[in-house]
Amino acid sequence: MNKKATNQYLTTLNGIRLTLKRGDLLDPMVSGNKYWKLKYNLREAQVQNDLGVLTFGGAFSNHLAETAAATAAMGLRSVGIVRGEEWAQKENQSPTLQFCKQKGMSLRYLSRSDYRQKETTAFLQHYQKTYPGYRLLPEGGTNPLALQGCAEVLDENDHPFDTICTPVGTGGTLAGLAMGGRTNQQFVGFSVLKNEGLNTQIKKLNPNTNWTLNTDYPLGGYAKTPPELIEFINDFKKKFTIPLDPIYTGKMLFGIFDLINKGLWRWGNNVLVVHTGGLQGIAGVNQRLAQKGATLLD
């Protein structure tokens, strides 16, 4: 796992030059920020002769899917702790869970109340005893080794950019990017969650002042896909021939274009936008949109 993402110029909008770092093209199975977050975690698992990896996520989690794919490719076992015990009876309604099982991931389902305890000492000790020899990764994969991987996303080709943008879930990608950036660069994260404590959470990961968190574009909340977002993503794909996931990169680019068009962009004029992958989630989103009779993602 030592690949670099290529850059693709998009457009110049109201004097703002936009380039996309194609993290979605890193690997057919493990792409974007999950590739960077898993890089050193799985390398360490091999060095320590761990049996496998145990981690957490929802029924449509990019993290679960890509952990399953990466561990399978490296000959490691994997266990996924899934939020929502109801999914035990409806795995066939989640393309993500089906994919995880195809890759050999063992799935365990928890009630949402139990799942909320996943960061407590008692909870983690229980799973360490239940799965001895397994490396525990948090939901979203953010830990010190993940930050190390994300700090390596940028290379010498990215030095000319004055602003780097990334979607934000748990904050690990933004924190890691800002660690690896140059002193003259600003990093802007677009939060996909309505999480008042997220800014504080990221400060714990990276106390530097070279990053900013924008919280104006969750577009209804995590995993919500309003019609204007679907329209934007479909139009973007037609214009640039680039697919966007509707949970992370799609919302970020919606926000970037909206701010520039409204004259509210307040960062640099040469902007690198990080595509964090997550395209496996499109199938699940389309499944839910179809049930509502709504327009699908192309």
C-alpha cells in the first residue's frame, strides 16, 4: 500500500482554480482516505503478527467495506461490529454488508444503545478478550497510525496549492492532511455531520491553526441525500466524467461550488480538492432512493 493519487484539473470558477486529487482511483477495492488510514494500521498488524482486525461501522460504512477488502488482500481476518441489531435479519438490503461477507468479514450486530458504548474501556476490553490477537480500529479508522498515513497524501506536485479541501467525518483525514502540509497552505474541512463537538475533537488530533472546519453543508445530516445534492452530483459526472459519493466528496464539492458562486469563498485561489473515494456507497443510496421513487445517482 504505497500508491499516490493523481491530480486532475476541474475548472476555474470566478477566478478560483479547482483541481481534484483522485483518491477514488488509488485502488479498485481500497481507495481514498480509507486507503491512507489503513496503510500503516495494516502494516503494523502484519509486523505484530496479528490474526486480524476488528472494527466498527454502520450498514453502509465505507470503513467496514474497505477494511474487509484490504484485510482479505493481505491475508488477515476481519470482524465488523455493525450498528443496529435489525441488520442481522436484512443483510440483503445492504450492498455494503453483502460485500463485507464476500470478502470474509465476520459480522456481529449490536443494538444502537450498546453500540454507543463502543469507546468505553469495558466495551473494548470485552472484545479484546472475545477476539484475542485482533487489532481494534475505531469507527472511521482514525488513530495515530491513520494520521501518519493521511499526512503522506500530499507530495511535491501539491506544493503550488494554497488551499486543500477534504470532507470530514471523524476528522482524521483533515488532521492528518494539515500535519503533512506546507506552512503556507490552509486546509478546509467540510463536515458531513451535525456534530457540535467535532471542532474540539479535531483540535485534539491536530492543535495547529492551519485548518478550518466548515459546518454549513451537511445537507440534512449524515447519510441524507436531498434532491439538490443528487442533481449536483449527476450534473458533475456529466460535465467532468467523475463519479462522486453522496455522503462525503459530493457534499464537499456542492459546498465549494455554492460558496464560490455566491462570492463567499474566503480562502486561496488555487485549490486542491481531495476525493476521498467511498463510491461503494452509491449502490446503497440508490437502493434507498428507489424505494422512495426519487431520482437515482447516475
